[in-house]
Amino acid sequence: MTSGHNNQELPPKTCTIDRLITVPEDIEKVLKGKKSATRRNGRYADVGEIMTLAGRQFKIIKVYHQKLGELTDADAIKEGYENLESYKESILSMHPGMPWVPGMGVWVHEFVPAEN
């Protein structure tokens, strides 16, 4: 499976797409069109896979690896935040005691509403 980002080969998934977005506030952001990407420690979906949230479908369009230190304000906006600092604060509040390590890698999953 390729990433849809530089056509790189992807390792096997570490979880299933139904676990990609589970936080109610994040689901609401997706449904309102304010969130079009999510980052996870593992790979949860393949490009082309369909995620269903509250009966609506979203298609995974890109999956790629990124280091936390590479995130930009534009990335944070895709995550549904005003800027990188607000995204960072939210992530650290969800994971008490976890430091923000710029060299730590995460898997980015970008999606769009699926066409009917």
C-alpha cells in the first residue's frame, strides 16, 4: 500500500480505521468540516479506506509519517485548531506527563467527505 504522499510504501496498519477518531470533540470538528487530518502514534488506515462517523463517510486521501517538530500552523488548522500552540496544548492535556518531543514520529491521516 502506498501513502498518497511521495508514493512511499507503508508498513502494516497497527490499528483499525474505526479507532482513528474517537474523541467526541474531534468527531464534531470533522462533521462540521473543521478537521481534515488526524495524527496517531500508529497507522490506522490505508489511502482510499472509508471512515464512518455519526453515519457520515470520509475517505482517507493521504497517509504519511511526520515528526512532531515538522508540524506547522497549517497542519494544526487541518487538525481543527487555531494554531500549532493550541494543538500542542490539547495533545499534551490528553496525555498527562507526555513531553512534546520534536523528533517523535507520528502517522498523519488526511481525509475528505466521501462522495455519494
